[in-house]
Amino acid sequence: MKSLEIPTQNNEDIEEFNPYLEKLWGDYGFEGNPPKADSLAESRLKDTCERYTKYAMGLDVRFTTQKEAIRHHQRQRQLHNEIAVMVVGQQRSGMEEELAQKISSFATEYVQGIRPFYPYL
């Protein structure tokens, strides 16, 4: 009786990381590796970047009171903080402004595929 041979892929053939995300990660100088391709972590990062970009670009701005404007700003900061924790492993508060701007640019570029112009990139 012959055993079934199940073809296995060489680990080198499997893409561990999304090539686009891996390139961005390196371009922005973030330490470590990006989340693995098609992982829950990659999905959460992309979703959070999409929501952040909508807030940052003002696409969800439809408030008529100061209270709504404050909530909008707070939500934008919360999303930025979530991205900062995922990407550099630290909270937004107390972070150097240049690093915070890099994270914002990364999120926008990851979603839109267009690099914002900033002199440090």
C-alpha cells in the first residue's frame, strides 16, 4: 500500500510579508518586521490606517458643534495612537513630533499608495 504524498511548498516560496508593506516599513525606517501577509495583525493595521486616513484627510468631517469637533480630533488621535503601538511599539503621547509625523505619513501612504512630501523621507 502506497502512502499519499502531499506536495509541500518550500518555505522560501511562501511570501511571509506583503511586499508593498515590507518596502514601506523599510522606507520609513521602522524596526523589526511588518505583520505577516494575510494575518489578522496586517488586517487590523490596514483597517486602522484606513480609518485614520479618513479622519486625517477630513473626509468624515460633518460636525456643527465644538463638541463634535473635539470628538473628531480625539478619535483621530486615538487611531494614530493605535497605529503607533502597532508600528513602533510605543504610545503617541510623549513621542517626538518627527516620529509622530512619520507614522501619519506611513498610514496615509499605506492606504493611498501615494507618498506625502516630507523632507525627512
